[in-house]
Amino acid sequence: VFWAAAGAGFVWFDSHNVTSGIVKGVTIVTPVFAAEPESLLPPETYYGSPVFTDLKAMIADRQIALNLEDEVRYFPDPELGLGSTIKVYRATPITVIDAAKSTNFRTFKKTVREFLDEKGIEVGDKDKLSPGFDTSLKPEMTIEIIRVTVTQVTTNEPIDFKTVTKEDATINKGISNVTQPGKKGNRKKVFEVTRENTKEVSRKKLSEEV
């Protein structure tokens, strides 16, 4: 996929049109005089050779590795054959450990809350988040989410019946009779169980009945 408008200077492309390993996914490319993204990382500046008259060839020649979220500015238009200044603005790398599963992301957002909203990562009322929502992002930051669930668990425990022996003068010695068969009882307990990332961390008894 490749599109260009010489007047506006907007270009986008994917890895099928660029040397393998240079571009991952789709990257938006705009002129250098366009508004600069607020990156937490310093921009990288490259010079595109006038030998090449299209931006993707310049990027391939300089072996500039781009991630999906990175943004690029350039000036002047490569078609002029004067060479171009290429500036790469890197999205901030962030690692999220969600329920013990690690995933890498990149973003231009500034806070943990903005980042989670952008990526569609929801944090429940009982979940544990570190660092907190209002924390400013930093390059290579790790955000951990511990998923907390609270459920009620019911257990049933059998209760053995008691055997009571009584002397009876009306029957011969050594002989016994069962006057009333025993019956096992049941002890029902209700617990509130808290789990973190599916691992039980606490159990509180709410009720018990026999």
C-alpha cells in the first residue's frame, strides 16, 4: 500500500513496499514542518540522499527501523532531488504485565490513565494497578495489573453421628440391639474467597450452619 500527495506531502506505506525489516506495519509520514508529536524520547535526525526521489527508498537506504506507532517528518520533498532531512519521533515503549502476562506497547500518551484508555485496557474497581492512574509515563516503564476477584464459596462437610450404648436388662448378655439407626449430619459453610490473578490469597468465613 502506498499513497502520496505532492502538495500535502503525506505518505503512508507498509512493510510489503519497503526493504524487509525496515518498517513494521503502517507508519504515518508527514513533512518536517508539520506539528511535532510530543515524544518522551529525543527525535532522531537522518539525511536522505538526493540519489533517491521517494521517501521509502531513502528510509530503506538509511536502514531506519520504524515501529507501527512511530511518526516521521521530512523536508524538502524527495521528488525535488535535493535530499531530505528525515526526523523520526519514537513512541514511548511501555511494558504491561496484566494478570502475570507481559505485553509490549508503544504510545505518545503522557499518563498511565491516558495510555490504558488508548489501548483499551480496563482496570476493575478491585484490581490492583502499579503505578497509579495519574503517574507520568517514562520510557521502558512497566505497568502491572493484578486482577482481583471476590467470590462466595460454599462447602459441605459430613458430620458423623454419635453411638450411645445403654444397658438393657431385658436382653441376654453379649447381645445388642439398634433402637435407632444413626444418620450423618451436614455442616454448611459459606466463605468469601479473594483471588489475585486466579491464585487464592484469602478466605473469610461468612456463615456456618448444621
